[in-house]
Amino acid sequence: MKILMPTDSFPPVCGGSGWSTYELARGLRTLGHEITLVQPRPGEPEGIRDAEYDGFVVRHFGAPAPDIPYVRNYYKSEKLTRSLSAYLTSLIASERFDLVHAQHVMTTMAGIEAARANRIPSVATVRDYWPVCYWSDLLHTREGLTLCPACTAANMLVCIQPRAGRAWPLAVPMIPYMRANLTAKRSGLARANAIVAVSRRIAADLRARAPELASARIEVVPNPVDVAALRGLAETAAPPSRPYALYLGKLAPNKGTDHLIDVIRLADLDWPLVIAGDGPDRAKLEAEARTANRTIEFTGWVDRTEAVRLLAGASLLIFPSRGPESLSRVLIEASALGVPMAAMETGGTRDIIEPGVTGLLSSTPVGLAADVRRLRHDEPLRRSLGEAARHKVEREFDAAVVIRRIDTLYRELVELEPWASEGRREPPLGGGRSAQRGGEGTRGPTERSEQ
């Protein structure tokens, strides 16, 4: 099939969602699908500029985005959706794609509308909480573990304060816009032929918090990881000269990094702690580290190769996230490498970590510190957790396993005969069983989820 994949991010410089999109595209390519990637670039000059990564041509879609709070959001949301949708609609018509698979918030509504305009199926992957939270993280306050129960006007009044700082009263008139923006996103997402939620928690929250998705088809399919390639890259790293604990990720409130120094202090951790990443909380963490009486090293942002090297050499991964992680790529990759993990139980983390089997889970920073202490002093436990985690990733998250499920979904959608029911004159290129049988397709369920 010819698959159009609009995506907010893509390697070489990106976070976990971009690498997950890359693994998906690479896996589909190995099955013979032809993948075209389009990535919006807000703030860059308008127009299309091609980039290349690992044999993929990525069409960068430049779009204006003034650096003014809320105005920038409008440009990256409503305005970008209109212009990107027009471009994708024209691209599909000229290059005759069979299916659109949108990857994140900036590209989903545009991708869905372009697919509908050309009467081809659309799939949308939801990797975080953007359909149910304006800020995509469900965090109600800067500190504490309580999540926002719903995006009501009253709750938004609370949520807006730590984000806008002292100027928050000036942002209050924007609440009606923010609520309308969220409603439009959910309504647009509901028009997809299928929604892929990357974890059971994401799927549950979509059903519970987004009434517009009540009749949507929601599939739970995790992000893929090429386990063999990851392990191959890890094998090129030199063995570490000493044991160390690792935090790998963004230094930000939703990642729980404000608890990180306290955790190792309470755990009385005598190994060095390597903090790999950058973000708004870095200065605060560095100040705390200077008085912690512990060996703490800050690397700043690291590239893919260095991140894998650090993971491969770690004796312990600490994951203090308090935001509802949809499905942490760091945890999946640590599991694939057999790194013992102590994590906060949040979001889709339980899809990766089975407590006491593939890692340790806790509900408070104090509990996390106790788990860190336990792992530090129990080598047989570290070894057994790491081995079980390796096997779980091979069964459930390896790219070959995940890509087969996505491929099956694509074929089911294509075989629902949208060209017959919605007016498309010809079947998708390459056809499918329904095309080969002369149009004897069947309709699938409106919702199906593998729990």
C-alpha cells in the first residue's frame, strides 16, 4: 500500500514520539509498504522542503507561528490544520495514497480531513492525552500527584495558574477558546476510521473523558521497538567502569524530576546518579544536587547513540514520573536491554512493568526510594527482573510483533470498501481481498480494543 504518514516529529532530532513514528515507518517499509512522511514545521518559512533520514524523504511543511502565547497556539492548531489539510488533500489526490496514518496532535485533524476528502481510510495514533487535556498531560498543579479530573472551566482556572505564572489573570479570558479547541480536537479525532491508543490507560481515558469518541473504533497497540537493532547498538558501547543509576528524559514537572534528588537521598544510594536530559527544571535540580552529598552527574541533552550507551551500562533506571505517562519509550528500551527499573506507577507504565516481575512500581516518592534501595542491595532481584523484562518486550513490543498488528488493521480498513460506500471510483492501489473478490467486503465493529 501507499501510506501517507503526517507526523509532528521525526528523527534525527526528536523525542520518543518521533522515534516511535520512525520505528513504525521502518517496520512498514520492510513489509513492502511505500511510506511518505509529512512533518509540519511551525515557525519556519511557508513552503515544502524535503529532508532525508534513513532512506525516508520527509516533506517539511513550513508554517507561520508567531512567538506570542495563545496566538502561537492558534497558529499551530486551527490555522495549521486548515493549511496542512489543504496540502494533504492535494497530495493524496495527485499521488493516490491508500490510507492516511496521522501520528500526533498537530497532524491528526488535517490528516483525517484530507483522507475523508479523498474517500480513503484514516488511522490516528494517540500517544499522550491531547484529546482530553488542553496541555496534554492531565497535570492539575505543578506539585502533587493528583491529576485533573476533567477539563471544565473551573479546573482550567486552576490548571492555568502554574503555567501562566503571575500573569495568569490575563489568561483567564482564553479559557472559552481553550475549551472550544479541545472539543474541536475530539470531534475531529472521532472522524478517523480507527484510533490507535498506545496503552490501556490511554484507551480508558479516551472513553471516559471524551464523549465524542463513544462510538469510535479504538485499538490498543503499543509503540514498536526494534529490539535486535537496539541491542546491536548497545553492544557497541564499552562496558562501564563502575555501577551507576540513571535517569533518562526531560527535566520537567510532569516527569517528577523535582523528587529525583530526594529519592536517592532517602534511598541512601551510594552509586553515582547520571541525569541525562534537559528541561525547565535543570537549574533547580543542579542546585539541589550541590547540597545532596551524593555523586550526581548532569550530561544535558544526549543523542540517540549516547542515550543507548547510557542505558546499556546502567545498573538501575529510576523513573519518577508523576504525569500519566502514556507508554514510556525509555522504559520499553530499558526493558529490552534488561536494565532493572524502579518506577512510579502512572499512566500506561503498568503495561510495561509487571510489579515484582519485570520491575518495581510505587505510588509515592517515598515508595520509589524504598524500591531503589532494595534494587541497589539485591543483585539476584536485579538480574531476575531484567531477564523477565527482556522476554516481555520480545513478546509484546518488538517491532515485528507490533507492525504485523498495524498491517492487519490497515488491510481491514482498506477492505471495508470506502470507494464503494463513499463514492471512490476505484479500489486502493494493490487492492485487497475484497477488491480481488469483486467487492465482497464486510463491515467491522465500531470499537475493538485488546486489553
